[in-house]
Amino acid sequence: MNPVLLADIVVVLHLAYAAFVVAGYVVIPLGGWLGWNWVRRPILRIAHLIAIAFVAFESAIGMVCPLTSLESNLRLAAGTGIEEGSFIARLAARILFYHFPEWVFGLAYALLTRTALFLLWLVPPRREKKAPLIIPPDQSSPS
């Protein structure tokens, strides 16, 4: 498969990952306030916490994001830069990547991880209660 296309796919998936994390900070408290039960699903909440905690951990140890590294390696293999990517890939890269000192990102990711933990307390996850199985009476016999 074309490495430029693969790199474009990686940057779009990277944006989707970031969007999931950011959306969680809006949807979870809003859903808790509005009574949306799905925002309390443990799997969603654990996935949200792990997603931001992984990014914070990467930043704390000075690790380059695997998605960023993969995209860069694919573009290097193709001999291109993001400028040669698709419109969507260029747009995704503009949304994702900023030029700030590393400590700014580290601090932001640490605060966002703490916020995700706070949301676990504010809008606690709950397992959905299964409705009891109700067997209707036999309709074939007259009463």
C-alpha cells in the first residue's frame, strides 16, 4: 500500500484518538447532568482515563507518540512531507500539532489526567442493571 496513504490514515486516526479524549471532557459531565446512562459505562470511562493517562505518561518519560512516529516514518519512506498528504491529512495535522515547549504539553496532559480522575468521582461509572426476565403468561389457554 502507498506509504503516503498509510501516513494520511495514521494522522486521521491520531486526530480521532485526540477527539475521543477531548470530547470526553465535555460529554461526561454533560451526560451526568442530563442523565445519559451511557456516559457512566465503565468501559467508556476506563478507556477515556487510559487514553489520556497514556499520553501523560509518554510526555513524562520524554517518549515520542507512537502515532506521530509511525506517520513520520511512513512519510520519510515515501520521501514526502505532510504537504504532499491529502487535504484531510493536512487539516488533521494542523489541528493536532502545535509548537509549544514540551513542558507545556506535559503540564496539560497531567492536568487532563487529573481531570479525568475527578470526572470518575463527579460522574461515577455504573454497571447497567439487567432487567429481570419476565415470561408472559401462556396466551393459548382460555382464562
